[in-house]
Amino acid sequence: MADHSWLDEHVELYAINALDDDEVERLERELAQEAEPVRSRYLREIGRTREALVEMTAVDATPRHPSCVRRCSRRFRPRCPRPTPSRQR
């Protein structure tokens, strides 16, 4: 039985693009050398990890409460000096 400890430790990091170039190359090389059932298992794990990341980062927009919008609009309204009427001579 092959030792998959390095693959096991790095496959999820690969899935989230957290490996450096040398590690990516090593993982892809080792994965390509595995028998089909083992390679398929790792590819499924990579896919599941990426799907989970997408689900965790997907945020439904929550509308702001109208009173909050009003308060923030008043508080953070730009404070520009009002133009003074020019005097005609």
C-alpha cells in the first residue's frame, strides 16, 4: 500500500490554492502517478472542498433597515460649505 500522507496533508490546501508553485507541481505529479481509484478519491475531495468554500463565502444580501439608512445618511452626509450668494456690483 502506497504512503499517501503527503497527499492527505496537502490536498485541501491545493483545493483552496494555498500551496506554492513547487507544492502544486509535486501534488499534481504524485496525483497523476496514482491508480485511478485513488486519483478519483482525491479529485472528489478537491471538488467537495471547493464547493464547501463557495458555500461558505456566498452571502445573501440583506437589505438595510430604512431607519439605519436614514441615520447613516444624516451622520455621514458630506459637510461641504454652502455656496454664498455672490454680490452684484
